[in-house]
Amino acid sequence: MPDYRIAWLPGDGIGVEVSDAARLVLDAAGFKAEYLHGDIGWEFWCKEGDALPQRTLDLLGETDCAFFGAITSKPGPEAARELAPELQGKGLSYRSPIVRMRQLLDLYICLRPCRAFRGNPLNYRENIDLVVFRENTEGMYIGVEFPAVPEKFQEVPAMKRIPADAAISIRSVTREASRRIVEAAFEYAVKHGRRKVTAVHKANVLRATCGVFLEAAGEVAARYPQIRFETANIDAMGMWLLKNPLNYDVIVTTNLFGDILSDLCAQLVGGLGFGYSGNIGSRYAVFEPTHGSAPKYAGQNKVNPLAAILAAKMMVEWLGDVETARRIDQAVADTIERGAAKTYDMGGNAGTMDMARSVAEAFQFAHQTR
Ligand code: IPM
Ligand code: MG
């Protein structure tokens, strides 16, 4: 009997091939699980009007966690045009399935480690080792938006100077969501021997929402006197991360700032081919490479699967098989350091599956040299 039940959601575009690559490595590592395929992606939006069908949500309810590849999403008007004729004009609107999973399952932590593997030709600097904790359920992602100012809003004094035809997106930040994401960042720091947590905000302008976040962060930080605590403005942080990436350690921030900063941090350690995420709640989690579906590369066996392989490693660790996770991590590190395979982004011509096979061979290598 396999130890774990995993919802397997490759999605579309390159999501499919990087998921295959991750599976190859999981199997080679001897990780035993039952993988249950779930439908998700653009195809299901077009055919069924829902990119994340209810049967897939049910599957999440029956599994220990999920692995997600990537899916294509397109802007509103295009999404509406691609719907099956019988679904058109019914007022269906597209919402990103990954954002929906995060919110529906209360996966409040988006954990994005960014580490410069030794020997990676794409490292911006050596020894970078950052971990981004992105709040994953609220902020600018609540999906409360209006194409023009609703009439009721026009009665609010502060809205009087806003033209009636202005589009509005609402940002909500709660004390509780702020508290728990900052607490997760500090707990991680303690568990992994990290020295500093930096809370990133824009409280000089977004006084209400970032004010709540900062206040909660300060309260949590006071409970962890052994960990250094700093705050930084989001704009300055973009600059400082480029100037002095080694000064940072654990970074915690609200949803959209975390989205932006985590791409920046991924680029410091090789780009999106190396960026991976855990969307983690108190009972369930969804692991994914941070990159999108890159339709122009789909089916070419070309893209770098390391982000997906590292996401799988994080999944194995979260499930509790710490030793297998450590072996996968070591195999990835060895493969990069020896230059055993390099995909096109790394200046080589190894394909997606060549890279996965090299990582799998590194288990062997580690065995022999031990
Ligand atoms: C990410 C992605 C998503 C996000 C998109 C696909 C909705 O950019 O996971 O960082 O904005 O959260
Ligand atoms: Mg993003």
C-alpha cells in the first residue's frame, strides 16, 4: 500500500511535461504514493466553463495534498470568446484556478525558497539563500473588482474625487491573516536556524492595509526575540535585493508584493526554472513550480523541470518523508554542480526529460560515493 494519496494536476502547456519530469524523479527516489489525476486548465474552461471543475475540488478533499503543474489563462475578453458556443452569454467569468484553490482551501502560506545552487551558471551571486513567505488568501487577490465606481461608493466622501468611470480593485488585509503568515515565517526561521525576518510593506502610502500588516508583524516579532526583525518598503526592497541579496534571509509580505518579490528572488537564483512554491494550509497543501504554462514551449521537451522537481521535493518533505526530500535536494544540487545536464536557459541543450534523468542518476551517484 502506498503511503500517501496525491492529487496530480499537471494542467496544460509545459505543466504536463514538467510534471512528468517530477514524477520520474519521485519514482526514482523510491517515493511510494498513489497519484490520482485531476482535470484542471484552459481546456476545461473552454469545454465546461470551469477551469477547476467540482470533481477536481472533490478529489482535493480525498487526498493528502496536491501537485500542480501550470495552466494557461487569458484576459477576460479572450476567455469569453474561447468558451464553447452553448456556454457563451451566460455570464461565466474566468478566475485563476490556483488563486481559487489557495482561497477555497485556506492555503494561507505561499512558501517560495530561492537558493543559489553551487555551480548554477545563472546565479546572480553565489550563496544567495532567501525564503519568501507570501500571504496567500487576501490582499489584492480577493477578486473584488468593479469596472466603474458602484453608486453606493460614490456616497463615501473620500470617493467624491474619483471619476465615476474609474475601475476599482479592492485590497483587504486582516489582522488574523497577517498574524498567521508572519508567525509562519518566524516559526520557519526558528526551525531552520535562520537569523532574520524582514517584513515588506508600503505603509507610508497604503496606510490602512499595510498598517494592519505591520502592526501584526511587530506583535508576532516580539515573541521571537532570538530572531532579528526588520521592516522595509516594497520599492526599496526591490532595490536592496539587487544591491545586496546576501543581507536578506526570510522575507514576509502581503499577497501582491509577495507575487512580485518572489519573481525577483527567483531571478537572483537562475530564473523561473528554479522557482518553486508550496501553497500550505493547516491541513492541506498544493505544491507547484512558480512558472506559468509557457504555451510557446509546450510539447517540445525543452524547458527546465528543476522548479517542478524542487516543488515535488517540498511536497515530500511536507508529507513527512524528510529523508527522501533530502536525497532529492542533494541529487538536484549534485546535478547542477557537476553540470551533468543543462537545459537551454542554463546555456545547454539538455531536454526536460534529460534533466530529470540526470537528477535520477544522481541518486545512484550519491550512493556510490558515500
Ligand atoms: C504566482 C502566479 C499567480 C499569482 C497567477 C498565475 C495568478 O503569478 O503563483 O505567482 O499571481 O499568484
Ligand atoms: Mg507570480
